[in-house]
Amino acid sequence: MSDEQREEFRHNHDESRFELWIDGELVGEADYTLVGQVAEFDHTEVDPALNGQGLASRLVTYAMDTVRAEGQWKVRAVCSYVAIWFRRHPDYADLLAS
């Protein structure tokens, strides 16, 4: 990604997903299903042309920071990427649903 590209992260409540936009184009999403007060993250995807730039990790970090800041949900990592992300970021373990 060049320095001119602008990343923007959004929480799209209507679509139940966190999104990554670059220069006005949707390039990544982390989808969830809300079950009670648990957000089950079941799919994470970034445009394959942008693989290897750490975008998925930044997207999930944004999602978990948002969940933590809002303080209303716990998280269940159904998506394999999100599960791996939690193993790599044990400082977010407090967000996991028991």
C-alpha cells in the first residue's frame, strides 16, 4: 500500500460487520452475528490483491478495540482467522465469551 492510500475503518451495524475501506473502496470485512450479547465473528476477508500487508490484522484489531470500547458484547471467534488473531493477541482474551 502506498503512502497516498487512505485506510478507513467502519462499524457497519446494518450489515453486522466491520469494514476496511481504502480510498473509498471496500476491501475488507469482518462479519459477525449477534447472539444475545455475544458477537460471533464468522467470516473475515480482505481483497486477495492486497494480501500480505497486515490489513486483516488491522481490521480485526479495530473490531476488537471497538467491541472493548463499547463494552456491551463478548466475542466468540468462529472464523479461523479471528481465532488465530486471538491466540496472537492474548491481551484481548478478556473479550472472549466463556
